Amino acid sequence: MQKTFYGGRLALVGGGDQGSPPPWADQRVFVFQMPTSFFKGGRHPSKFRHRGIGRIWMPEEAPCGGEISQHVCPPETTDEAFCLDSSLPCYQTPPSYDQSEPLECSDVTSTGLTVTWPAWDETVDHGHGPIVEYRIQIKGPGEEEFTEIPKGRQLSHQFTGLRENVNYKFRISVIRDHPFGEGTPSNKQTCMTSGAPLFANPTPLEFEDVTSSGVTVTWSAWDPILDTGTGPVTSYMILYREEGQRQWKRKETDSPYVRLTDLTEDTEYEVAIRLKTNQAEYAEKSTIQIVTTILAEPPSFADPEPLEFRDITSSSVTVSWPDWDPSVDLGTGPVNSYKIYYRQEGNREWKTEKTSETSVVLTELTDGTAYEVAISLQDRNGDYTDKNVPQIVTTACEDLVITDLEYTSSSKRAGYASATVTWSVEGVTDSCRVLSQRLSFQLSDVLECGGLPTTEDATPRLVDVEDGVARTKTVRSLRANSLYNLILRLNTQTRTYEKSIQTIQTATSSKSSRYNSVACTKMRTHGPPILIVSRGKWFSGLGLLILTEFIV
């Protein structure tokens, strides 16, 4: 069994004192093989006829560079000395850098950095080559030994997974292809990882749209020019809690704002922000800032009269309203339910109806009666707010009827007539009383003209009867000997009652009849119409009124 042993600088027999080897011995290193029996020191001869390690003879012209050659042993070889037949490569100094600090650090982040070094140069650096490998070494705080990373012939290494804001020590050694090929490591150099990205502004957060249950938190985007640490920042985390509590709540976002919605009214909250890097780790939170939610106001409609009434009968009414809208109405929502209050005007007791819809039908009402109606909203705590200012609605009068609509007509002036209209109303009570009355006369035909002349205005003539109790009205200055449509309208608190006579005929006199006959006569010539009226006088004994109408 053979073993390989590496020797160092040797003192040669006969070359001087053993403590002072000849100068050329410092240039040799011996690599030789010998049987295990050399270590036994016994009586078993080896192939070198030697029973133990004694003196080694080496010719002065020993080969160098690892060549294999046969050496001639000197004649003074004895049993206590032998001749070595092996490779005798030259001893050359291991390579190392001439620079005291050959390392450079770059791309420094909170969790890593890159270390680079120059290629070993035999013309300026120490030792001998050629170089086959570089080995970078690192040692962190509290570590006793350097950790070595072989890099082959690469000239840089990127370290990851480091701790932020920590000093690390680095050094490098250069390796050649030789059993004694590792040179002395370089001097130690220190590089520090950067801190995690943080806002330089100690109070980077701003609070907007503060309500009793929420707040919008905004901030500026992290800027590597203005802020501290190393980015890029890929997302943000907002931390918040009630002041005095230990547990934080969290919300993550890629945007520079977030809405917190699960807050308690009239409460102080601590809020901070953390930044996330592309290493998927969050930095330390920023300085804590304080925001206080407002005291919640109960929800209410901004419109002071949100109720509308429709489908009014003598015993029921439909009440409707819009959805409560937080963007236009008052207070704090959400609103999930509504309560309608109603009572007869002047009463103290309210009746109520609850619904989640936006309308309700009130029934079992008294006809012709005014009711106060109000609404309240259910807030987020499940409580109903105070009702709004009541609005008034009056039920219809069930038995109100217009009867005996009649007219008479007379004519005292040529071309004109009057009409006296009378009527009766049944079912009038204190609650079902008539508030206003109106007559409408619309001219439909002038009998002696064979229809309605083009010069006549057919717009209905409206005549109000001021006294709601009066049931008669005389209307003057109507067209004589003509047909009119007559309509009577009565207004109560809840509705309008209407009755009509399709056709009434106004009276005429003899003078009126002759006047109308002449007035309807028309003469036409070429050109645009020009009306020239010449009034004559009554000729005695003839009873003639001469009217002339020229249409040129």
C-alpha cells in the first residue's frame, strides 16, 4: 500500500548545517511516495533497502517542473540513506494580490450585495500562476470563521439573503494548479447592507373623508431619490389599531391609498405604513400617526319633504320616498329599513308601518281627513332615527257629488249675451269642503255664420267663483247666438271634481240677429284682404243697419 506525502523545505545532508539549508533548497518542494512500512521503523526492508526514515540525498541538479527522471544516488549512500526516485517540481510562491484591498462592493440592497475583484496579474501581483480559481470568503457578525465560495475564474459574486443594515467582512484567495497552490487570502474588507426602504418624511400618511366608521389613508409613492433604504417598492401595507390596543389590523395595496371601513365612531386610531420590496419582505413600519373618527350623525334625508302621496282614496293613500343616498343625504349609513309614522292631524298618538321597500300603503283611513305623515330611517346599529318634519295628506271625500248643473241665457246688447249657471253639491262636510270653483266656456260654433269665423278666438274662457259656498255665477260678454262647451270644476283638499254640459246656446235679439247676418257677409277681390267696416245708422221705418265689409 502506497501513501503520498508532501514535504516542504528540506535541509539536505552535506549541504551545510541542518538549520541552514542551501539557498536552492528553498526553491524545492518534494512530492514522493513510500510504502507504509517506512512508518513502522521495523526490520522489514523496503524497496529502498531502508528500515526507517533516515536521510534523503538529492543531487544538486534535481529536475524542476514535475518531470519524472531517474536519479543517480551518490556513492556515500548507506543503509541510513536512500536515493529518491520521484517527481521533484520546483517550489514556487503561491499567488496573491499585490493590492491591499482588491475587493469592490456594488448593487447594495438591504438583503444583498455584489462583490467584484480584478483578475490576478503575474506582472504586478505576488507569487506564480497560472490561476485556475478564485475563492471569495464572507463572515457575518458573530461568526468565527469565514465561509468560502469557489467561483472558478469568475470575477464577481452576488450575495443574497443577508441581513439589512449589517457590516459583513470579505476577503479573497487565488488558487493555482499545484498541491501548494492556494495563496494567502487578501486583507479583510467590510461592506454594509443598506436599510429597508422607508419614507424619509416621518409622517408620510394623510387622512381624508373621515367619517364615523371609515377614513381614506393616502401617501406619496416611495421615491429612492428622496427617501431612505433600497427599493424598488412593489406594494404597501397599512397597519391600524385602536389606540391602546396591541393587535394590528392590516390592509395591503399596490395603490398609494386605501379606505379603512371597519372603524368605531369617535375613536382614536394609530396608523402606520410598511413598504414591500421585490424580495417579498416588508420593511419596518413608519412612525405611528393618529386619526380620530367623527361622532356618527343619524341618517336623514337632505330633502325636508322626501314623501310623495299618490293613489289617494277615501280610506287609503300610497306613500313613497327615494332610497337614502350617502352621497347626497345627511348622516351616516347604511340604511336598511324605513319606518312610516302617521296620525290624524291634531291627534297625539302615532301609528307606524315598517318596510325595507321605498313605498307603503296606509289603509283604514277616514275619508276627507288630513293626516300627518313622517319617516324615520334605521341606522347601522339597528336603531331608528328621529322622524322628519311631518307632511300633510288628505283622504278623498267619498260622497261629494255635483248635481243640478243648469244655465239660462239672455241678450240685451246687439252681438252679446250673458249666461247664468247654477249648480248644487251634495256630501259637503267640514272635512270635505269645497275650496275653489271654476267655470270654463269654450266657443264651439257661431250659428248664423255657419261655424266659427277665422277671426274668432276659441281659447276657453275661465271664470272663477270666489266664494266656495256660492253655487251660482252670471257670466257676461259671451257671443250671442252661439254654442259653448260648459265645464264646472270644484277643488277640495285632495282632488278636483268635474261636471260638464257639452253644449249651451246663448240667446240673441232681433238686432243681434240682423247684425250677425251682415257681419258674416264677405266680399273678396284680388290681392291681400283688407277689412273696411262702415257703420250706418238705423233708418226709421226700415229698421236697417248698413254694414259694409270690403276685402280687397
